[in-house]
Amino acid sequence: MAYKANPDDRSDNVEKLQDMIQNTMENIDKSQDSLQFSNEEERARIEAKNERREESIQAFRSEIKDEASARENGYK
């Protein structure tokens, strides 16, 4: 049985990336709320994870710029 590849649909990538940024920011906010109840070890883990989340947000924003540019240029 031959498998047929799905066409590359990038039409909603910008919106998906924006949702990912929003979700990541919400996760940062939730984890900040839990810091007050955390011991020193948990606090260090949460802060390290939030640093990685911030890096992800920057990468998402960069990808949004690329996708928006590709959208304007007709995905060529």
C-alpha cells in the first residue's frame, strides 16, 4: 500500500505560533504563582524552566516573522 504525503499547509502557522506563545506565557505566569510555595530546589527548577520558556518564546517570535514574510511572498 502506497502512502500519499499530505500537502504542506502553512496557511495557519502564524496563528498556531501565536497560540503557542500565549500558552507558554500562561505557563510562566502559573509557575510564578507557585514559586511562593516552593522550596529552594523546586524554585531553581521552576526558574530554569521559565528561562527555557522565554527562549522558546523568542524562537516562536522569530518563526512568526519568517512565516509572515513567507505568507506575503506567496510561500515561494
